[in-house]
Amino acid sequence: MLTNLRDPTADVVGKGHKRASNPNRGSKPGERRGGRKAGTPNKINKQLKDMILEALHGAGGVSYLQEQARENPGPFLALVGKVLPMTVAGPGGGEMTPKRVIIELQDSTS
């Protein structure tokens, strides 16, 4: 049976009209349905990370990174900034957020 076409909850099916929404469908606020579990890494990101670590190992690992720190300090420090934790434990185990990180490189020639 057709009801008022201007009523958005009308139970009318046809071109340009929708059936009234079912209140039992959809997710409740905060409810997850499907998808990856929280914290599960993206498969491609994990594969890419593994490839980068393998390349680093093949290039010399720690000694290679030390060489890059001396020869290319800007990009190396950008890398350091990416891998440092954003929060650190403060006195008594409380959380602290660093305002500034200063890294000084010692010149190996002096």
C-alpha cells in the first residue's frame, strides 16, 4: 500500500524511493563489524618493512647506519625521529611526552 510520498519513512519501493530503514540493521556506536583486529599490521606494510630490514642487513647493518650518520646526518636524523618513541616513561612510571630531542654527533676526525 502506498503512503504519503513526502514521508521519508514511507514503505514505498520504486524509482527514487527507499524502503523505510530497519532499526535492527547497522552497527551501534562503537561497535565493530568485520575488518582486521585492532593492531593487526597491514600485510603490504609488513612485507615492505621486512624487505627494508633485509636490505639494511645486506648493506652492513649497524656499521652502515653509523656511516650514514656521519656522511648524511640530515636524512639519518630524520630516520631517528621516525623510530624514536613518542612517549617515554617518566619518574615513577608516569608518561612524559618529549618537547625536543637533541642528538649531537661526535666528529670522528677530531
